[in-house]
Amino acid sequence: MPKYIGDSKVPVMEFCEYCWEVLNDDGTCPTVGCVHNDLLSLNESETEPTKGE
């Protein structure tokens, strides 16, 4: 779902902060090997609940 600023009906384009490519709809970078995707997967693994605590 596109993001909008205020009451504007013009969608905001999101760019990768590392290689400046336009991000995919799911928030991933289309550039193969970009650190953006590695950081996303690392962040997802940190949010998984830990066992025993």
C-alpha cells in the first residue's frame, strides 16, 4: 500500500538509503547483494521471541 503525505493523493516514493534504488512494494531493495536487505532480515530475526525467557 503506497504512503501519502498529508491529504495528498500522490504516492511517496521510497528509496534505499544505501544504493538509492526505488524500493519494492514489500520494502526490500531490488539491488542484488544490497546491505539494506541483509539489515531487514537481521531485524526480523531479532524480533522473534526467545525461548526460556
